[in-house]
Amino acid sequence: MIQAALNGDRTRTDLATVPISIAELAADAIARVAAGAGAMHLHPRDASGRERLDAEIVNAVASHVRAACGVPISVTTGEWIEPDLATRLSLVQGWTAPDETSVNISEPGSIEMMRLLLEIGVGIEAGVWTVADAIALGESGLGNRVTRVLVEPGELQVGTDVAAALHLCADIHTTLDQYGITVPRLQHADGAVTWAVLEDAFRRGIDTRIGLEDTLLNPDGSPTSGNAELVRYAAALQQRLAV
């Protein structure tokens, strides 16, 4: 499965085709399904384009986009959107529409957030950036209660070192195995290591994702025109490796 990461924290300053509004996200999601994506990850925004966790906004965006494209919708619980944990938990408490949401294990309050999501019935994508994150997930006892584990060795962890990114992927998988975490895994990265980590995911036979949240570049290093081009490249790579 290829998940399309439609916008993340990107703005029109990054690229003119970043989908921001609910209508733009829905249209982009429809096109990404046609290009081969099987799920969407997006960051809901308010009318000013600011990322929000408010239930009214998140529920409206998730339900509208899912109705438009017909595939599961994942959102985010990112700490940077609302740094205060108590407020963040209170906002998420009212969520009813998202199928899933990412929770970065490295962020303060991630375990509390996952417990809340289990209570309200929103699926969890546990974001594991490092071996320490994998250990924390294993020690939490929640590893096999999440929807999937996101193996995410991005530029923050490895810079532009592709070999280091692939080595970190292997170490994270080994650690998850050691803790007996058997739920599905989705492996992806951002920045300069995006495409190498995506290819490694295909070779492992596990889910991956691609989109403007992760990279503004095509596999050959040229600037991308948008999510359509990124998903097409990923789907073509998947087909070549499957031959």
C-alpha cells in the first residue's frame, strides 16, 4: 500500500500546488487514488491555512476527504500544533471522523495520547524515528494495539546519509521484532533519503508513503510539480520491483 502524504506542514511558500483547503485536499485525494495510492495522510487546516487539532475542523476535513476519495484518512497529533499536552488531549478527545492518526513516540505525552485514541476508537500510526522510540513503544505494552508502526528514519536522524538511513531502518525493524510487535509496518522518510527508504520498503514488502510532506523532489533530484508526480513515480517503482 502506498499512502499519500498530501500536505504536512508545507505552505504555498514551499510549492504552489500544496493542497490546503478542504476542497483542495479532497480533489488531490481523488487524483492520488487514481494514481495508485491506497490511503491518505493529511494535516487539517483552518480557514487561514493554519494546522489545527480542533475536533470541529479535523472531523469536517477527514469526513469530507474520505467521502470524496473512498480510502482511509490519517491525520496528525503533532506536538508543534498544540504544545500543551492537556489541551492537545482535550482537542483530540472530540475526534470522531479520522480513521487513523500518527503519534510520534518521541513527543512528550505520546503514551497518554495513544491510550486516549484507543478509548475513542481512532486508529494509531505509531511514529518510530529511532531505536529508542521502538524500545519505548515495546515497553509501553501498546505495540500490538496500534493500527501500524511508522518506521521513519528522516533527515533529522540521519541527515543526507542514505546508508545510515537504511541501517537505522534495519535496526528499528530488529527492535520491533524483539518486542514481538507484529502489527503492519509502514516505512518512509523525508528529505534527501526519501526515495531510498521508500525503495527499501518495497523490497521488504511492506507499506510506504510519499507526498509533499516528505519531499519536494522527484527520484532524479528534479523539483516535483506536486503529489501527482510523486505518487506516479512511487507506483512505477513499485511495479518495476515487482517484475
